[in-house]
Amino acid sequence: MSQTINPVIPQMEPSFGAEEAELVNQYMANPGFITEYKRTAEFEQKLCEFTGARHCIVVNNGTVSLMAIGMALGIGDGDEVIVPNYTMIASANAFAVLGARIVFADVEPQTLCLDVRQAEACLTPRTKAIVLVNANGRSPQAGIDAFISLAARAGVALVEDAAQALGSYYPCGTHMGLRGLVGSLSFSAPKIISTGQGGALLTNDDAMAEKLRYIKDFGRSSGGQDYHPRFGLNFKFTELQACVGLAQMGKLRDRMVRKKQIQQRFEAGLANVPQVRLFPHDLGRITPWFVDAVVEERDALMAHLKTAGVNTRKMYPPLSQQPIYQQDGSFPVAEEIGSKGLWLPSHSHLIDTQIDYVCAAIAEFYKRG
């Protein structure tokens, strides 16, 4: 490892090609209003077919999808929502904007999913929902049934933030996002499929689906009618996003295969580097979103890799330590990830020689010490 690689290996980047351009161009040859219509409905149907959901409602991003869930649940001032202390900040902000108090709970060390015992300890009479985040496509070691049971006993909603879990399944065979009352997907740029921005709501509950459809379109039952029986906002999708999404869906299964191969190659390449601990995955049912690891001397390793032409990204710090929240408490797992967690290059078009190069660069760093 004496030379840097050219070009730089990004940690993550979306992949679009001729298929996306063709569908967009076909639409624009005879464009309608561009706002959501037939292509959007087709994209929703493809997602239903892939995940097994009875209902799929797409919205303009994955944060809005969670916000729409909160609105459908009637969450507001004085309510509490339990959120894992390790997650992207949208998992909390989407409910905080509605006036809810966010209560953080620590995560499991093996999966980084919400710890059910910690969540139970956070319950109060004001709790309205528990947000289970499927971290990197993983399910909680305690099992999804433990969360379903807890939510039922407490009389609160179980919300699945499955933004990182498209293509991942629970041990029972159900796609993630479909065991709670409602689940949320994201199609932002780093996700396994992307529409630039975008999100989707998955549910098998007819009443919840009806509420969400009203909420995303100003509280009206259909476009062009200025009658609003419910409160809603403008969370609509666009036909151009749907065209991109349809092309991306055609590539999803191949990407799932490649993501698993990437994970396996990193595992093999770093097996003899004890300073790096990759999180385990059951690749028979899980599609890793990113390659995530706990590493020693994280900042120095990142600097070394950057010099070698390899970009990495720190994993999420504890939300309780973010300036906008600042909550006291003991969160040892989230705190360890905040200081040692690292995402390695993870995009689906990463090639084997690049993975081997990254592994060699990491091994070289630790040999210096």
C-alpha cells in the first residue's frame, strides 16, 4: 500500500443509468402535470408487490413519511415518543416537530436496534408511540414479537423506521416495515434505490392507509377537489421521481445480491484485523445498507484512508448529545458507536479490487502501530 488509488473510492453514491433517463424522457415526450399520477401509482404497486404490503403510499421524503405517521396517530404537545439513541436524526425530528417529547433509549450492541428492555423502562402514561429503527437492515435480537407485545400491553403504536431496510426480512419472512402498525421507507441518495429524495409508507391496516392518503394531499380525498374533511399538508410525489423509481426497482434484486457480496468480501478481507469489528448479518434474509464497523483509533484511520483515496463516514452520534436535544442518561452502546463507529465504502457498484484495496489500506494502518 504505497500508492493512492485513482479515482477516489466514495463511501456511498447513488447509481443512475440509461434506464432512468429513458423512462424520464418517455414521460417528458408527452408530459402531464408532472405531479403524481399514473407512474406514481405504478411505483406504489411495484413496492407493494415486492414487500407484500397491502398499502403503499409514497411521499416526497423519508422524514415526511414519519411525520405523516405522527399526524395520523394524533401525536402532539404533551405526548412522548420513544426513539433509539442510535439513528439518523429524522427518526426523532419528525415527531418533535409535532410537539412530542422525544425519549431516547439505548440500542442492542449486536444489532444497534432499539433495546426492548430499555424501551419498556421509558414507558409512561404519556407515551404515544415506540419507533423501532431497523438499523442497517437488521432486526432486534430480542425479536420483533417482543416489541409487538410491548406495544400492545402499553396501548401504544409500534412504528417501524425501515429506511435502511428495503430488501430485508424478519425471521418469519415478513418484509421489514410490515409487523408494526405502519412502516417507513426512504429513497434518499444513499439508499439501495433512490429517487433523489422520496419516501414510502407501508401498512396492512386499511384505516391507517386511508388517514395517510388524506394527510399527504391537503386532507382531501382526491386532487382537484377543494373539500377537506381532514387536516393535511402537501407531501405528494412527482411523476419524474416515479419514473426514476420504476427503473431503480428493476435493479433492486441485483443490488441486493451485490450488497451481500460486498459485505462478505469485507468480512473475509478484515478477518485478521482485530482492531476492526464488523457487525454480523444473516445474509439469508438481510440486505446490508452500509458496511458498518466498530474500529479503534477511528479518526486517525479515517485520515489514513482519505490519504489513500478512500472515503469513509462516521456513524451516527447519540441523538441525546445533539445540541437540539441534550438529554442526560446512560447510553453505553450508542456512545461507543458515536466514538468508534465507522461506515466503510458501501455503494452497490463497488468492485472487488476496490474492496481488497480498502481492506489492505486498513490492515496497513494498524500494522504501523
